[in-house]
Amino acid sequence: SNMGFGVLGVFLGLLLEVSTHGPPAMPRTSWRHQDLDLMEFSEPDVFNYTTLLLSETGDALYVGAREAIFELSKKNVTIRNNKVAWNVAQNHMVMCTNKGKSKERDCLNYIRVLQVVDDQRLYVCGTNAFQPQCDYLNLADFSLSGQSEDGRGKCSFDPSQSFTTVMVDGELYSGTVYNFLGSEPIISRYSPSQSLLRTEYSTSWLNEPSFVFADVIREGADRGDGEDDKIYYFFTEVSVEYEFFSKLLIPRVARVCKGDLGGERTLQKKWTSFLKAKLVCSMPELNFVFNVVHDIYILKGKNWRDTVIYGIFTSQWSNVGFSAVCAYSITAVEEVFSKGKYMQKATVEQSHTKWIRHNGITPSPRPGACINNRMRQQNISSSLHLPDKTLQFVKDHPLLEDPVQPIGNAPRLIAKVSYTQIVVDRVEALDGRLYDVIFTGTDNGMLHKSVVFDGEVRIVEEIQLLKNPEPVKNLLFSSETRSLYAGSDSGVVQAPTAFCGRYRSCLDCILARDPYCAWDRRTATCVNIFDAPKQRHGTLFQSLNGDADQCISKDKSASARVSVKLGSSAELPCVATSNHAHMFWKSNGSVLTETSSFLLVREGGLLIYSVGPEDQGQYDCWSVEWAPAVGKNYTRLVASYVLTLDLPPRSSHQPQHPANTQHTSIAPASETHGKTDRGPPTWTAGTAMLPPTVQLTSLPQTDPSLTQAPGSTIRFQPKLHSPSSNAPHPGSLAPKAKYLEHSNSSIALVALAYNCYKQYLPAPCLRLRAALLGSHKSEHQPEYRACEAGLMEASTTDKERQPHHPKAPGLRDTGYETEPEPENSNGQIHCHNSGEESSSQEKPFDVDCESQPIQFADADETAL
């Protein structure tokens, strides 16, 4: 029980630690899939697009899927240049099903290895119904050679099994299992000219490993000691060195030398250079360990010493729900392998560990070391010449005690999301400094983009990469096309590394702190520095600490004028410019607080109940964003409105139609406080944002898409494209996005109850109130029919607009009708027929449908 409370305490501590560092771990901007111009590829009845290979020389992205291999254009993955099918033979299918595997899922051919052999061929392997096979793919005619080879040890049997391969100088290095049951893990090298080299089958060498990555790190010409190139493997395995109440997982890095030939007598056809060490990714202050590695990316510098290894880690107790990104210097890894202490099996009875440090004499040359100039001077020019003492020692002591510590002894990034894949780009910004930009795919189809600054990492963007919430299973980066390629079960997606053009203001462009993006003073746009010619860099402004004081403001433009009927409700939209921004409203210069009359809704909009004469005036929506690196707040005006009451003149004969006397001029607000340069926002018709009672006419003719027929009235919701540039409303993002805000339905319910009680809302509320208070009116008032129909329409559009809250009431209109009105099946507003007997009484809510045609919100786009 103490262990349970201890683990619980650690988890709670981790939650507290991350929550206290909340803002940096929250993406500043969130983009929806449908708002981005992403390139996607998939074909009907083809799945599992999870093996990707970029051609270094040609315009090709090779994709291994289920029973198919594709060649796509890496400039545009929607273009398919070639395809070859690779199906399972009938006899293999029968053998697979006889072993109890699923015919529809397991007993197919999942292409899992794509490696370049030379300019003319690829080496390809597939699971082939649990009997892995490999072949050569001729690129000239994109056909398989038909010379199948046994794929055991090169490719996994199970399509869901983790494994890794890398081709180095024509030789295939693999980390996988060698048998059908998956009980014999193996790290091996297959070479056309040399015999197979592999690990010992021993739990001290490999103990139930899950391989995630392998790559070669070349030795630099400046090294001077004649060391060999090395292949590094990364995996998670069951610990052999610690006793624990359950199987304790440990992340590992293992290393072999490219020139290894095995031993002469000891370790024949086995690695003589295999060593492994523990990778540490933890929060020491909380004693919390991220002990499962999911993916690795090796960021190689011009000099091998500049190489940085990035990894994604989680805890094996996955209910914590956090992921960490840790970074390791290649020099720290080399230090452990070249100087670290070895471990050996413990012989002490009742020992709390199975392995302890080896304190005896270590043979010379150093066990597991690559052949270098010093060994060559001792006439040891290959592993075949190594003495048996060295070989026997490394056979018994493959594990090093010294762990590899991360840079800074702490994770670069911790986020409450499950990361699955990682790539990193090193960007030279306009200040001449290098910045590491980390791209991490998640288990629900999102992509996080983070930037490493001095002492901090910021998640600058969250991108809904995949249309459906499914894991990103492969992620590649091309420095040539500046693109990311993501593979999933359902398809391949290509995305740019930056969306600079979507930042429409200088302030947003600078506060994003994106090394790819800069503000072009000449064109007043946010541009990608790699797209701008070098000669134009003088006009670009970039401040990666977020100091946006150089952004120039424009004079304040006129506010949008909104007229509403007495007693009606008005909703004034305001789009949050950033997930880090705080939104607030001012009314006639005073800051508004939530009261019975005012309710802040969704991402910052304002809902005003039962508008009276005292509610008229100026309403301004402001955004405040803190720039921690410079210690400044940046405040700007996002939206501005002038609210007036629409009071129609009295008439003894025919009621006047309010819309015919309404003249609403719309002009965008501008940023203030000298912080930013802002282009004119636009109004577009879309889903309802203003209540049905707000009728907008006399639209400005600057935008041809908003023109209308003379004399007609159109009802639509203006949506302000704020300087955040098409930044999607957090509430409208994909439901699986982790950091998006939603409206507070409990506040809405309290507001509804209050307004029902105060008689501010129409028929449905008042019928309920009448029932509770025992009021029985037998006659309904025809002058409120249009009002009730308008409310019904508002509720309908509300339901369409709020999929997460289908039962949220549309708090939009007023009325005092207590008897039920039959619903029109087509949802049309009840018209006041001019043929009916007219009354001398004023009926301000009547609508004459003939002289004033009504268009509903769901017809706005076609009407426009």
C-alpha cells in the first residue's frame, strides 16, 4: 500500500509541476484540418500507409502500405507516379490461418521495410502472412524482381510489432524478432558479401525489447583516432538490473561498429562490439521517470560532435497521460560507451538487484570498443584479432552501469498528450542563431510544433494533421521541400513546416516566436524567411524573444454598428487571437464583468440579454497577451461595436418593418497601443454568430462576395477575421485537440433559469413559468408569433453551431406568449398576412414576408 501511495504521490506531483508551468505547454495557436491547405494521398481499399522513405536524389516519396508500394511526388503527395501490388500467395494465407491468425487482418502482406540499395533499386520486405519475405524493387519500371528472400531477422512477423531497420553502405541492419512466436529478439546485419552477424540469444543482451529506431553516425575526418562508423539502436526492454513489483521497463541505446566481423573463436558470427546503456528521461525533483521510448530523431550537425539525439518518452504507467521530449548530446553517449563502468550479474544472496557494478580488472583492449589506431599499433586490425579475454568479457558484460543523461538533466518538453513520432529541424533565423524546431505527432492525429529557446521550449502551434483522430505512425522531414510527411493507417499527409501567411498582423507574427516566420514591412504580411529572397531580408522583422514594440499601428477605424429591438438579446462575436491571450470587454470605457445582463460566451464573445436603452453605446473587445521573454503585456483591440436600439415609428394602419429603416454600417476595428500593423479584417457569412433579431443591411460594397439585391434584407452572422489570421475558434476545432476551450454549459443553464424567472425570455420559458406559477391564459397574442418563430430558428442554428452542446438553449429573443404555437414543419416564420384584418394597435414584431423576404442562416452561403 505504501508503494501505491508513493506512486500516487509522484503522479499528483507531476500534475502539479506541469500545471504550474501550464502556459508554455499549451500550444499558442491551433489550426483545424479544414482551414489548412494540406496535401493528402490515399487509395480505396488500401490501408496502413506507415512505411515512408524519401529519395535523396529524385522527386520521390516511397510509401509502403498493405499489399502495395507507391511512388509519390515529394513536392506534392497527391501526385502518384507509380504503384506495385505485392499480395500474399494462397498457400501462405492457408498456413497463416491454420496457425490461428486472422485472415482479414494478420494474414496479409504489410510492407515494413523500404531501403535504398542504389540508384536503380530499393530493398523491400513485407510481413507476408507471418512469413516475412524480402525482394528488390526496380525503380526503372517500378516492378519487383521476383527473387524473394527469407525475411526472418530483417522484418517483423507481426504487422503491429515494433522493429527497425537501416541500410548502411549496402548492408541491412535490423532490430526485430527471428521467430513466429516473437520470443527470439535479434539485432543483426545482412550483407551480400559477408555472413550474417547477430546478437547472442541471452536476456542479458536483449530482454523482450521493443525496437523503435536505428541509424548510423559517421565518424568525422577530424576525429584523428581512426574510429569506425557506429550504428545506434534505440529500444525499450524489461530491466535485468532492478527488482520491481512488476516488469520494469528501461529505455536503452545500444551500439555496434560498422566494421565488426565477429570473433575468431569466441563470439563467432556474433557482435564483438555490442554494448548498451540506459537512457535517462526524468524529473529529478519529483523522482518521476519517463521509462518508455517511442521514437527517436537524430539531428546531425556539420561536425559529428554537434549531433543531438531527440526522443519521445512516456511512463509505462500510461494512465498518467504525459509525454516528455528529452535530448542527448552524442558526445555524452560516446563518453558512456568509451569510459563507462560495466555491470555484472550479482552473486550475493538476498541482493535487491540482479546486477551490480563490475569492480574487477577490465581486460585490454577495452571490451566492446571499435577498432582504432591504438589497436592497429598492437596488430589488431579487425575484430577477428581481438583476444579471447576481451571477447568473453563483453559477452558476459554487455550492459554499462553509467546512464546517458539528457541535456540539462531534464526533459526539454513535457505535455499532457501522447506523442508518437518526432522529427527536428535546425533553423538559422535572421539573427544568425540556430534554433531547433521540434515536430511531434500525437496518437489522435495532431502535430505539435515546438521551438527550443535558451532555457525554455514553447509549443507555438497545434495542427490537426489528420482528418480523423488516429495515431501518426510515421513522420519524415525534408529540408529540400521544407515539408513534413505523416503516415497513418488511412493515408499520407504532406504539410509545410510553417503557416506564416495565416498570421495577418505584425503582432501575431512576432508573438508566435516562430523561427520560420518574419514580418515583411514592405508588403505588411507575415512571410516564411525561406520563401523570401535574400536581398529582401532587410525589409523583414523578426524578434524571437517576442518583443513586438517595432510593430506599427494604424489609426483606429470605425466600429461595426448593430441595431437590435427593445427587449431582444444580442451576441457580439470576438475571436480569440491566441490560446495564450486573455480577452475582456469594455462598455463605454468601463470593463465589463459578468452580470445578469452580460454573459461572456465561447471564446470571448459577449451575450447581452434583454437590451434596454441603458445598454446602448460602445462595446470593445480587447486581447491581452503576455510575452514572458521580454516581460511585457501586448494589448490590442480585436472587435468594436456600437449598439443601438431599433425603435420603429408608430403607425395607425400598417406596421413599419424594422429592417426597412435599419442602416448598419460595418467597419473593422484596428489594433491600438502602437503594437501592431493590421490589415483590414473582412466580414463573411457563415454559421450564426449574431441573434436572428440583428438584421444587417447596406453592407459595404468593397467585398463583391457580400453584395445583395437592392431592397432585400439578408440575415447572417458576421465573423470577424481577427489579426490572428483565420485562427480557428478554439470551440470549433476538432474534438480531440487537447488544448481547446469550450463554452461553460453550466453558466448558460444558470443564465437561462434566471432569465426565465425574470420574464426576459419568450414563450418556452414563459410557458414553464406559467405552469409553475399556476397562470392560465387561454388566448395567445398573435403579435408575438414572429418572435417565437424567430426563437425556434435561433435554437436550430444554435444546435447546428454547437455540436458539443446540442441541448444548449438559444438565448436569443424575447416574448410573452404562454399558449403553445403549432410548429411549422418547414421552420418558416409565421407571416403577418396583409389580407388579414388590420389592427390599429402597433405590432412591432410582425413580419411582412412579401415585402421583406427572410433568408435563414443555413441559406446564407448560397444567397451570397
